Amino acid sequence: MRRVIVVLAALLAVVCVCDAVKFGQLCSGNPENRRRMSDTWGQGHYGARRGSRSHQGLDIVCSDGSDVLAPFDVTLNGKLTVYSDANKAAINSGINLRGAGLCFKLFYVNPDRTSGSVRKGERIGTMLPMQSVYRGITSHVHVQMCDKSDPTEYF
Ligand code: ZN
């Protein structure tokens, strides 16, 4: 009997690994969470070069004005400010979220609300007008983990 339990526990552990956490759709025009690749402003992957710094998130393609959607059942933990630069005021907001055991931030989103909870797939805000600040860029939502670790495995 004990051996059966051990085997079952091992099988369950394998099942849990296979069922890894993945982000659901983030942006209304991008059902497969397509990533920003290379454009005249840079690249969208984690660790991409940003001058002397490195990119601390992953960029998911999202046209200006699109609906931004909850990628999990989430709780909303307040608005955030992306830049201190007044020239970027048009795209300066985002939101802090928690869901599926992850703590993360979405940049360049004007949130509908900043507290409470939202179901997976429901709207949480609007993609800000990124083209007005970075003309010609691939407009995108920036996904950043609270601890600044690499979010790529969740996509
Ligand atoms: Zn980014």
C-alpha cells in the first residue's frame, strides 16, 4: 500500500510540472501573446540591451488603444508609474497584479480599476498611445515580474 501511495505521489508531481503556469491572452488583438521582436527602438526579449542597462521584462505586442485583458484570475494591487520623464507622460502608467501564484507588473496600460479582482480574459484597461512617444516601435505591453526575474517561461 505504501508503495502505491509513493508511486501516486510521484505521478502527481509529474502532472504538476507538465501543467506549468502560462499567461493567458494579454491584449485583444493578439490571442497567441506574440512577442515584440526587433524594431528600430530595440528588441522585446528579457535581457535585451537598453543603452547601458538591460531590459527587465518581456514585451507582448499590443496595438495602441487595444483592450488589455487579465491573463489569469488576478487581484489588482494599484497603479504604477513607469517613467519620471515628463516627455513620456502619455504612456506613463501601468498596474501591479497578482495571480496564479505570480506577482507581476504591466507597463503602458491605463487601468480601469486599481483594486479588487478580475477574472481571466476580462478587460483590465487600455493600451496607451505608445506611437506618440516611440514612433515606429512595435507597440507592446511590458510584462515584468515583481522580483525582476525572467518571465519568458510563463509564455
Ligand atoms: Zn519592455
